[in-house]
Amino acid sequence: MNLEEDFAQHRGGLLAHCYRMLGSLHDAEDAVQETYLRAWRGQGDFEERSSVKTWLYRIATNVCLNSLQHSSRRLVPSALGAPGHDPNELEPDGLELPWLEPFPDLLLNADPAAVVGNRQSLRLAMVAALQHLPPRQRAVLILREVLAWPATEVADLLDTTAAAVNSALQRARAELARLQPVEEDLSEPDEPVRRALLDDYATAFEKKDLAALEGLLTKDVRWEMPPIPTWFSGRADVLRLLDAKLPGAGRQLMVETSANGQPAFAKYFRGDDGLFHAHSIQVLTLAKAKVKAVLAFHQPALFPAFGLPLSKETT
């Protein structure tokens, strides 16, 4: 067994697995590193009764469960209370809260087909919903539904019975059905409609064209901005927020990227030095031919994970 080669091959998948469990890119990266260290120390005990891939995922799952003993849930602003209405009365940044983080698609380290295959289980709505499940129930659902492990194998990992695993899976499915939006409501437009929608959205933002944005957002659009706890629901309130907070035309730059199998934009603001500086990562949820939700992560420290610089020259 060449552990370094095997680990490199599976690193993207392990990172996605730990991210589903933990809801944090940084925590997932730490968990994958700990998985490698444990595998390295224990490779002499590997008896090849399972594949190296399965062995690594067993270690990673245990690492995540240990981590979740201390903090079991990542948050989005809408989980904290009702939406706000006044953009001039935003709550102070909740920097001490454990916020959900986006997952850059490029970290899957695979071909586009692999990104599509992971899309549903990595969607922000799915990962946010997973955070409501107890850790072991979360592990059961991911191992059974995403990785397609048999119940007996999951039971062996969790030191329980197959019947208990199946019971936990049923409870997890019921809770996710209650929390997740109806999938038909989230059907994305086909190309070239999708392409035109994203191009129009970026242009409208860069020009601060509120009339254009009004036509691109659904009536019930949701706008969240972690680590800001205040969030907004409904097109009128969201447009009021954007009118109050966006600078004028030419003061911001939208760079397209992708996260969680969804379209995303890195937003830069132009400073007094003439450079565009990292501001936030917007992950979009599309419904038919409009934008239904935006999770705008106001965390410039995320930009390097997306392969993006913290500042750009004026274009």
C-alpha cells in the first residue's frame, strides 16, 4: 500500500465527506489532515479486509464524530430568528458564532462529472439541514445515502446494530424532509437561460442596477450574510438592503466561481487605493429562470480556498 498515493487520490472526496459532517471548510481540512496522520500511524494494522478508500472514510468519520462532541451544529442566519426589514439596523457581526461555510467546487480535485455527482449532497440547503441532525444520525445518513454503505458496515463502524442504523436513517430522512425545500421549487434553468441569468446578475450588481435586479430575483428571495445575523426575506426588503449597502456603478467587481455544486460569485469592492478588495462569496440558489436565495459569506479569508486573490487591479 502506497498511503501517500491513495490519500492523494481520495483527498477531495474525504474533504467533501468531512465538510458534510462538519459544515465548515476549515474544520473539514483539519479533519482530513488528522485522518491522514491516523492512517499513517495505523497503516501497519490495516488488514485489507476492506478497500483503502473504505478504511480512510472510517477514520475520517470517527475524526468528525470526535470533533462534533464539542460543537455539533453550524448556523445560517435564518436559523436564529425572523428576518429583518431595515437595512440600517443590522445586528453586529456574530464572529463568535459557528457559521456554516461554503465548499469550493475546485477542491473536489476531480472532473466536472464528479462535481455533478456530489451536487445534491453538497448543496448549501442540504448541508444546512444536516446541521440539525444529531452527529451519529448525521453520520448514518451520509454513509448510507451519499456513500451507499450497507447498514451492516455502518453498524460496525458505529458499534451498533443494523436495525439501529436503519431506524436512525428513517428518523434522519423524516427530519430532512421537514427542513429542506421542495426540490421542484429549486429546479435550475437549462443553458443558455442559466448562462444569461448569471451574466445579467453580475452586470446588474456591478452597475448597481436595482431595476434589473428586481427582474432577476424571485418574489420570495432570501438574502443571508454570515457573520451578520440579520437576514432578509422577500424581494422588496432585499432590494431595500441592496440599495442601502451597495456602492455606485463601477465600485464593485463580480468574479464567477462555483461552490457546493451551485453558481457563485466572488464580490470585490474598489478601495480608495484603486484596487478591488475581497469582500464576500455569494452562493446562489436558482429557481427556474430567477435567483431564489443568496448566501453571501462576508469572509474575505475564504477567497484563497477558491483560488482567488485578496485584491485585484482595476479592470
